[in-house]
Amino acid sequence: MELPLETVALFALKLAYEREGESPILRDDPIMSDYEREVGLLVRRGDVEGIQFRVGHCVGLALEAIGGVDTPLGRELDRLSTVFSNARTMEELEAPVIALKDYLKEII
């Protein structure tokens, strides 16, 4: 579960902060290190709410970068984020995090 969560964060942060002509944001960038450490700990603890909070922050940055919920891309990202936020168990997080990852990959 950690890898899809890290990928969601990476793609969201790419949308939020990566600019054309600049160095790309990679998994080993300092911007990702705190996220990876914290999410790994949250996954091991099974802290669904903590995971949702961290992912929600990254997705919020991506949502802002694509123009918010008033854009077609934003509406779909918000819908997928809501499904993720409504999960109550670690097992319920799996399908929504994959959907978020796949969608963010498509729009970056």
C-alpha cells in the first residue's frame, strides 16, 4: 500500500510544484522524504485517518494547481478524493488509492 500512496503524493506534488523547463520532482527529492517516512509509519499502524489527511493535503495542492473543482479535471479529482476519504479500513483504501494514482498519472 505504501508505494501507491507515495506515487499519489509524487504525482500530486508534480502537478503543484513542477514547472516546465525545471528539474523534475523525483521520489528521492527532499520534498518527498518526510511524506514517505510519515506515510510508511501510518500504514504500519493502520492509521486510516492519518493516511487520508496526508493524501488529502497532497491532492488539495494538485487540485489547486489544476484550477479547483470548477474545472473538468478538478471535478474528477475531487470525486476520486472523496471516495478515498470515505474509506474506513485499510482494505477499503486500496481501490481508491489506485484510482487516484492512475488519474493523477494521466493528467500530469
